[in-house]
Amino acid sequence: PLPQPTSPHPSRPFPAQLPAGTAQQRCQAPRPLSGATTSFLWEHHSARHLYFGILGNVSEFQRVVNVLQEGVDFDIDVNASVFETNIRGELGFSGGAMSGFLPVQISEEVARGNLGSFQTPTGMPYGTVNLLHGVNPGETPVTCTAGIGTFIVEFATLSHLTGDPVFEDVARKALKALWKNRSDIGLVGNHIDVITAKWVAQDAGIGAGVDSYFEYLVKGAILLQDKELMSMFLEYNKAIKNYTKFDDWYLWVQMYKGTVSMPVFQSLEAYWPGLQSLIGDVDNAMRTFLNYYTVWKQFGGLPEFYNIPQGYTVDKREGYPLRPELIESAMYLYRATRDPTLLELGRDAVESIEKISKVDCGFATIKDLRDHRLDNRMESFFLAETIKYLYLLFDPDNFIHNDGSDFDVVVTPYGECVLNAGGYIFNTEAHPIDPAALHCCRKRRQEQWEVEDLMREFYSRKKTKKFTLKRAPDHGEGENAKDSQDASSEKAGEKRNSKKSSHSLLSCPSQSFNSKLAVLGQVFLDNT
């Protein structure tokens, strides 16, 4: 047993004996109750370096970046989850690369270690890969839906930064394989055999095992301005509403028949209202959010499983590991509605976490919401997501919320390029990506140039330029033609204007999908 610390809350003593946990568990998260140290974990440092970036703590951001550069080696003989390595590592490092602090090679190294998992007859990846040797001969071919469909954001970003299309290509092939194997009523199951494309688990829903597949169809569509991905999601959304939605709850159903298989709400499903807000379905999003919020108020957190007809927790699923999904939805919905109810949820979350979970060495997982017993672990997503979304919920002026009226300009070999205009896309681990940087830093095979040097030079300069956007006639630029805006500059070195325009350039409901966020990543040529 682990040593027993003194509880800082006498009314809520620690359990008599803390679980030692498996070796794998010890390597996944800090031990906040015992104060025990764990082995070096890149996932925690990846989470921390982007968290400090959101807070504007540049010095700590840079310190953690240095730790990552000096201490991370992925060329090792270890089996790793392809899904977890992708969402926790690749975009974290890519985000650092686009901000000029990390070489993109680190992210590329992680992704190349995962590529072997996609070498299947269907194009759908295995769930686990050995970073040194590839897929083990005896590896199971059964992978969850989310483990197949949660790559397009990170892999497309990496393809843009490196000029190598292989990453985006394999991610798209995996997405299309899932789409091809949906049922006749338009649903996907929970687990599938990546060799035979046969569904092994046929429960259809929006929660665990499926969740981030739907999330990445929407976010990939926005990030890449891809109508096909959005069309896929909208078709799924129709089927989900037809077969799984009951009184603004979403149940689990049999993917071929649509009959209810599990009348439960999973805490992981709480991302859904936020996703609905991204496609403009705010009214439905708020109704579902309020259902989930009643569960939070009942227990002071969201249990992993909640039996909807009984209105109580499910046996052995009573815990709350400080997940972010409900807070994430609150942040998105508050940006869309300014409804004070969403701030109340944020306040309740802060108070619950402080009162129930806070201990001397961090914030402990709540093992049982019924009596608020704690577990001796703190998940990395608590740092990467939960407190980040809480911070953004209460920080309306954070640069992440920029509406496009304020931005920077960087000079590239092809003209001037817009950055920091807003419209940031979060991956499923809450690592933000600037769509402007994605398009601005695109590295074409026939036009190789050093993205890192350019970005470092830009971010090292203390001076910025202020530009005012004006409407201009449409014109095309090769295969990536977009609607363009004219730009007129004031003299270099003028201090960036933080005053917001009364007209949001990036939130025009009358715009077609193709023109939304069109300002992001535009290259203004010298002769325009």
C-alpha cells in the first residue's frame, strides 16, 4: 500500500488504503494523494506547454519546450496506443512548431511511428503499434471507431507543415472506410475489425469509443474547409437524431435496427452540445446541455455512467476523473449565447473540484461521486483540457477568442500572410491550432522552404503590424483558391490594436460554408 497522507479536509478523510494500481497505471498519471513521483511523461509536458501558452506564461512555456526537445525520444522499443499518441503528442508538438518554439521534426517523428498501423486492407489502423518495430504480429485487429477516425486534424496539420501528403492521405482513407461501412440506417458501431471491416461491437451512440470520430468530422471540415467531411457529419447527425435521441438525451442503440441497447448517459458524451454549437444548432445544444448539468448538480460532477430512467449512477461507474467535456461545451456555448447559466456551471465546477478533489499534491480523481472518495491519480487531461476550458470560459479577452478583427501579418517568400486572426480549432485533447498558421505555413513539394526559421523570426520580433480588412473581388490562386480580402497596412512597428471591431469578420451567418473563415491563411501577393 502507498503511504497515507493527512487529509487537508477532516470531514472527508482519505480511504483506509489507497490502491497501488498496475504498472501501466503508475506510468500514466501523477499520484496526487501519496505525492509519489512517476517516470518522465511526454504527455504531461505536452499538455503543460500548451496550457502555459494559453495563460500567456511565455517563460514557463519555453522551459517546458526545452524539456521536450532535450528529453523526448520516440525511437524506442515500446508498444503505444496509436490514438493516444496522436491526440496527446502530435498536435502538441505541431502547435509548438507553428508558434516557432519547437521543430516540426518532433511531431513528424511521432506520426511516422504511427504510420505502420494504417497498413491494413481497409486502411483503418490497428489500435497499438510498436514505435520501433511497427505492428506486432499478434496484435488484435479490433479497434474502436474513435481510434480509427481521430487523425484528420493532427495528420492534415502535419502534412501541411512538412509537405508530405502521406499523413493526411491515411487519415482520410480511414475516415472514408468508416463511412463506407456504416449501417443501412446510417449508424456506426463501437468496435470494428480493421482487416475484415466486420463490426464486432454494434452499439451505436455518441459516447465512448465513437465520440471523437464525429468531433473530427466537424473540426476537420472547418480546419480544412472541406465540404465532404461536413456532409458526412450532417448525414450522421440525421441518423443520430432519428434513432438515439430521446427527450434531449442520447441513448445507445443497435446500429442495424435502431433498438435501444443501453439507456445510459456517459460523461464522455458531454462534448456533444459544444459540437452542436459549432454547426449552429445552438437551441438543441442548450437543451441537451441543461440535461447534463442537472446530473452535475446532483453529484457535484459527472459520473462515468448515469442510468437515465433510474436517475442514478451505474454500478462500478460512479467515478469522476475530472473530465473536461461538460466544461468544454459550456465554453463553446457561452461564446455563442452569453447565457449566464453557462458561467454558473463553470462556478460550480471550480467549487466542486476545489472542495472535493484538491489535495496537497494536486487534484485527485473522484473514485465515487456518491461519497466523494478519492483515487490516487490525476489524469493528464485535467491539465490539458479541464482547467484550460475553465480558464477560457472566464477569460473573454483571451487571444483564443479573437473574432478576426485583430490579427498579425508575417512576410513569406510568397507575400504577406495573416496569423492569429482567431478561429482556433482544438483537437480532442484541447491542443489549439491556428487555421491561419496551417495555411500560411503550408509547405509544397515544389516550393520547399524552412517554416521553422520563418516562424521563429516572426515571433522573435517585438514589433507587429496592424491591418484593416476590406472586401475585394474574388480571385483564385491555383488549386487552393479562396475568397480574398484586400489588406491595407499602417507603418511597421505600430503597436497591435486590441480594440475589437463591431463587425465580426469570422462570424457571418449569411456566408456559405466555403467562405467561412476565408480570411484565415490568405496570402496577399505583392501586386495586390
